[in-house]
Amino acid sequence: MAKFNENYLNVKESYLFSEIAKRVNAYTAANPDKKVIRLGIGDVTLPLADDVIKSLHSAVDEMGKAETFKGYGPEQGYDFLRRAIQDYYKRNGVTLDLDEIFVSDGAKSDTGNITDLFSVDNVVMVPDPVYPVYVDTNTMNGRKIIYLDANADNNFLPMPDKSVHADIIYICSPNNPTGAVYNKEQLKEWVDYALENDSVILFDSAYESFISEEELPRSIFAVEGAKKCAVEFCSLSKTAGFTGTRCGYTIVPKALVSKARDGREMSLNKMWNRRQTTKFNGVPYIVQKGAEAVFSVEGMKQAKAMINIYRENAKIIADTMKKKNVKFFGGVNSPYIWFECPNNMNSWDFFDLMLNKINVVGTPGAGFGKNGENYFRLTAFNNKENTVEAMRRFEILF
Ligand code: PLP
């Protein structure tokens, strides 16, 4: 019998969203007349923008004609999209070479797949609470994980502790689930730590498009020195509603190099290119054409208009929290609002209270780590009417 990867025995059962669905389904079956409002799952609700749809349609037509049909494309992505991403970074003050940009089918796959490039004896540092993919993928590989406490004392923005060494550090900013965002000085401290410790930062910027305060960094490469120690993952999922269409991009700088035990230089950029050309056959041409439209002047306007709708919802939620004196995090540069459950309640009990008393669904913080035990996440991904109604009901609880 083949030996299975026993590290999978150490991966915790992912019951968060299935448990939420189970409890919501049981409630709606018993109370069919009640209108349940969902502010739980972090999925977008608005349809793709007009220019994206136009571009997708015309790409579909191209696929139907011999002269314009496309077969296998470059594994790293078509140059038209890599250029559009390069220009986007340039507009945000970051210069990248085209071959530092890798188009992907989303940030989830790449944040997981990047673990292929690192030795299993690296120590991985992950903030708690956190997007669970970082922990699960490293557990599958059998790597040691150390946790960094994010809590109200550090505004859910933990800073490096010089007495603790980590080889790989995950940073997600704006953060899921807390909505907290590092400023440039704070990111600089992380970059300095990584350079001193020869560590690599895996920076997840999936929510950068929600940043509204101009001085906050949208990319870790806005920080000097980051190209020597960081990889960045981004996605059109939240920027442009691509959660079901699937397109993202990963930046692997050529300056990120290390020495092998025999003294040879190893380049993470070259390794990622080798990995992708071996294990990945690219994102569909049609999807990449849709993604290209996001980066056009008109496409960006349309994407921003969508983000603004979610931002308004976030503001409605945040304003309610302020009115009721509930301490919360996020909600300004993020679609997530993260707050402490009342009366020291644990997050699953508060989930049940919300569901049963006011018929509003959120996400219990416990699903993101131990520091989330008494916290709760609401999302701006619904329409205004539902968000207003959910908050009207929410006020009853406080
Ligand atoms: N990174 C974070 C922090 C996320 O919250 C999510 C999705 O919710 C992703 C990555 C996944 O993005 P994608 O849809 O591009 O795979």
C-alpha cells in the first residue's frame, strides 16, 4: 500500500462555513417566514462590470474563429495582461519587470502553491486570527507553524518580535478577518525584520482595492528593501468581482535570492517560473481578456464604483457600531468589520443569538484562530437595503 501524506491527519477539519450553513438551514427550515440576512461569507454579490463582460464576449467570439483561436497560452500569463498589471503597479509608484508578474487563477492557489518552493524545515509565522489557507497548506507540508498574537492591544496589527525567529512570514493587509491595515512604517519594520533574519514575507494584498486612505500602502513593494525579501499575492476576486471568474497575480521579484547549501545562488523568481511551467497551464485566454478590461481607464472606474457600493455598506455597519459604542476594527479600508462580542460571549453563542433573535448571519471569529474566540466578523458584501435592515435589527441587541 502506498503511504499517504500523514500530515493531512494534522489538518483541522474545516467546519466553519459548513457549520454556519448547517445552523442557518436548520433555522430557516423551522422558521420559513423569517427573512434571514447574510453578512457572513466573504464573497462578492455584484455582477461583473460592463466592460469586463464586453471583453469576455469578444474573447469568446475570437475562440470561435480559426484566425483568432487560442490554444495553450504562456503559463505566466499573456503579455497584454502582464503589461496591464505592470502599469497598474506603476500608477501606484511600484516599478516591476514583466517577468516578475505571474498571472494565476487566484490568490488562494498561489498562497498555497508557493509552499512548494520552501524547505519543510522552515519555521512559518502566521498571525492569529488569520485566513485559514496559510495554516492548512503549511500543515499539509509538515512545516512548523508559530503564531503571532493579533489582538485589541495591538489593534490586530502585530509587530515583529526580534527575539523570535521565523523563516517564512505571512502578512495579510488589509486583513481578513480583522480589516486591520498596516501603514508604511509598520510594514517597513517587517521588511527590516525579514532582511535581518533572512526570512521571506508572503504578502497577501487581496483586499488592496478597498484602501481608501491614500497614505496606506497597497503593495509591500512600496517599502524599500521589500523586493529582496517579499512575494506578493493579489487577486481580481474582490477588486472586480472575479470570485467565480478566477484571476489573480503573484509578484516574485528577481532580487529575492538565497544561497543553496553548496553555495549556488537560488532565485525564487526562477523557481516559481519553473514550478508554474511544470504544474500549471495558465489562466484561460477568455478570462485574461476579461481581466485586462479591469485595468483599462473605464474598467477601473467601473471596478471602483463597485467597491464604493461595498464601502458604503461597510460605513453603514461601522456607523451602527459607533452609535452603539461597540469597539470594532476594519470597515474603513476593508469590507470586513470585526468586533468584540458583547458580555464576553463566545463567538458561536453570539452567532446563535444573532441568528435566532435578529435573523442576521455573520462569521464567528473562532473560525479564524484562538484570538477570534470572542470576536465576530460582518461583511459589506450585500446590498444596501439588506445592510441597513440588518443594522436596524442589530441595534436591538445592544
Ligand atoms: N486571500 C485572502 C486573505 C482572502 O480572504 C481570500 C478570499 O477570501 C483569498 C486570498 C482568495 O482569493 P482568490 O479568490 O483570488 O483565490
